[in-house]
Amino acid sequence: MKSESHVVLLGDSIFDNAAYTSGGPDVVTQLRRLLPGGWSASLLAVDGARTEDVTRQLAQLPRDAGHLVLSVGGNDALAHGDLLDGPAASAARILGFLADAASQFERRYRAVVVQLLQRKLPLTTCTIYNGNFPDPEFQRIAATALCVFNDAILRVAFEHALTVIDLRLICSKPADYANPIEPSSEGGAKIARGILEAVTPVSTAALARVVASPGLVTSHHNSGE
């Protein structure tokens, strides 16, 4: 029997960050502490997972799952890191490579979202955060390249009137990161608060909600619905 109060986390190390917290609480532990009495949270996300790996996680879905939260795509983007490190080429060629990578990612991401929606449960998605790279120039380039992946995530979310947690705005300080790409315990606390905000019961109107930080929620009408 499903329960709205059982939150299930799917995806990658954004949620499965215990290995990076230096002994501090991970995301799911902090979320459990924040949830109201009688609520629960399960971690199915796996460090290193890509979009196609979510299908295997979904096979372990608890029978009483009530709300799904998905954060995936960072490792898909990392697989194309050679586009940033490779020899310089024409702007058109680089943009073409990025467009191809984003298109392939969107197909995979869209397929996973459809699978999750088939469970007839509320679904919240997350953008890919920008990371905390030591080289400011690489940070700038990486954040720009990630825009094409985040655009795909937001497009799919808005098409299905889903709630989105914008991790770019939530994990915005160096202390939020344990290394360039993994969330620290401090960052995990902010992610947990964002999840809590996202799964709070709201009107069932056809709106996509964006959680940019705890307490700051905006709504987007899906005119295609």
C-alpha cells in the first residue's frame, strides 16, 4: 500500500553522498530528521549512476512508496568531459558536439521520467549543480556546458508539470561541496531541506514547481496541458 509520506530517492551521489561527508550525516539521514512524524525516506540512488541505471533502482521500489525524487545526469555530463579538455576547435564544432550530447541525454532522461510516471506517484526532479572546480576558468566553462543538460531536464519537467529542485541555486557555496563534484554534509543538509520543501503537499493543479532554495518556490503553468 503506497503512502504519500514515504519519500524515495533515486539517482546518483547527489543523494548517495555518505562516502563524501567525512563522517557527517548524508542526505537521506538529514531528510529523515526533517520529515514530519510518521514519514520515512528510502535511498535507492547509487554513487556513480547514470540515467540508464535508474531503471535498476526502480526495480527495488518499496511497495509503500509515495513520492519519488530523482537527481541524475551529472555522470552523463561527465562522460563528455573530453569536450572541455580536448584541443581547441571551431565554436560551431564544439556546439555541435554539445548539441549531440544533450540530445542523447534528453532521450535517455525522458525515457526514465516516463518509466517513473508509470508508477502513478508524485515525482520531483533536480537540475545538475555547477560543482566547485578550483580553476575559475574551468568552472565557468563547465557551468556553461551544463546548461544544455539542465535545459533538457527542465523541458521534460515542465512538459509533465513536475516539481523541480534547482540544485544550482541550492548548492551555491564552496562549503556545499566535499570535492569539485560531490555534495558535503553541509550541502546535503541544504539538499534535504529542498526535498522537504518539494514534497510538501500542495494544490494538484497542473503546475510545475521550482524549488530554488528552502522557502523560495515558484510555479510554472504548463499551457500544453
